[in-house]
Amino acid sequence: MGPSAPSTAAPQPFPDIEPYERGLLDVGDRNQVYWETSGNPDGKPALVVHAGPGSGGQRGSRKLFDPTVYRMLRRMVR
């Protein structure tokens, strides 16, 4: 029997988790940046950004990173 072929299956998302910290940063001109952190507080930082005002953030983006390895920081302009 020869070596097995590498898997071509798409990676499965990680479980959805809730942020452990969040807030609004005032950046002037009546604009605010919403931010939240989730995952491992001591983990490797991962910055998740979305397209811009009005496009809406996607909670599912937290599922793209292993929460035991990464500290995810999401930001959205409001």
C-alpha cells in the first residue's frame, strides 16, 4: 500500500465564540470604530477587518481562526 493522497477537503470552521472584550473608539467627525477581541488572550494576534461603513460585520469571521492559538481583534467602522 502506497502513501495516502493529501486531503482536498476544505478546512472546517472553528466553533463560534463570543468576544471577551469590546468597545467603541471615537475617531472624530462623529465616526466610531467598534472593536472586539476573542480567542486566546495570550495568543498570536490576528486582525480581522471588513469592507467599510454599511457593509456589516460577519460574526462568522471568528470561525476562521483557531481560538486556542489566536487572539482575534475585529474592527468595524460605524
